Amino acid sequence: MLAVATTARRSWYAEPMKPAPTAAPRWLDDTEMSAWRGYVELIGALNSVMDAELAPFGLSVGDYEVLVNLSEAEHQHLRMCDLAARLRLSPSGLTRRLDGLVRAGLVSRVPSPDDRRAMFAALTDAGVATLQAAAPDHLASVRRHFVDLLTRDEIEHLASAFTKVHAALANEQNRPPCQ
């Protein structure tokens, strides 16, 4: 039978566990909420419009991002783990994204000549041609649905804000380089 604690001799067994103190949430004010909700809602709407406008080229925004990253890489190829990191995808997410691009002949998977464990994603000639065909329409869409709706000052403020947030997130994640 358990002994009951008395006031003369208290036991931590008899004290109810008190939760650790937590900081009160810092709620968003109206301006902060408007900015955050506006951003969240804009990203979804903008990606939908961009996906629809890239569809005639057989691409989604995610596919276009793969092609752009590969086109900007030295020799137009990247290690799979580096491409996944750039695209913020898990290895399985990248595999699913590349499967369609490989089937379409826009990207190929190439074994590394230096490391048998590593694979590269490489832009094919068809991928270059598709990117060249899609880029003018995509850039016109970016202008029509984003850039041309804002003043130069607003664009500069957004560029600064996005750079600041991106740098903070990259610093927090501090991902090790892929092996």
C-alpha cells in the first residue's frame, strides 16, 4: 500500500506532475495574418495557373523546375541527391518526379563514372528543346500573373524578403552534403 504524503514530509510521488512552462504563442496581428494568408493562397493559385499554361508543353511547374536546374548545372547534369536538395524533394519524391520526365525522354538517369553508388539526372536534347519551347510562354505567364502587377519597388521588397527568409531556412536546415 502506498503511503500518503503529509505536509511535514512531501514526496515528489505525491505531487501532481506540473507541465513544463511553455511560452505563450505570439499570435499574428492583422497585417501579419494578411501577409501570411496572402502568400499561402497566392502560391496555390499561381502554381495552378502556371501548371495550366505549361500543360501544352507536357510539363508541370515541378517538371519545369527540374529542367531549369539541370540546364543551369555544369554539363547539364546533377547528382540525384543534389537535385533532390535543390528541389526540396525526398529521394522517393525525386524518383517519382523524374520517372515521367525519363518516360518523356526529357531527362535520363546516368551512372556516375567516379562512384558506382551515385546516379546523375541529365538533361537530354529533347529536354533542352522542350525547355527552349516552353520558356518564352512561361516567362510571359510569370510577367502577366506576377511581375507586371507590381511596382519596381514592390518587386525589390519581395526579392529582399524572399532572400532573407530563404537564407534563414537554409541556415536552420543545414543539410549535410549528399554522399
